Amino acid sequence: MKKALLMTLFLIVSYYVFAQDIPIVIVNRAEDSNGRILVTKFRDL
């Protein structure tokens, strides 16, 4: 039981430490103006 709790705690801590370091790239391939606006708003968030 202690091993499972420690493993869960380790996974949660490692998630918060390393999740901020992964870059995400949003590629805009929209052909209409509504799609471009939607992707731009999503990228800005």
C-alpha cells in the first residue's frame, strides 16, 4: 500500500515539474477567415 501511494505521489510531482517544459506548437492551416480567427484566439490563450 505504501509503495502504491509513493508511486502515485512521485507521478503527480513529476507531472507538475516536467509538464511546464514541453513546448506545444499550433500550426494554422485554416483556409477560411473563421478558421484563422479561431486558431489565433486559441493560440493566444
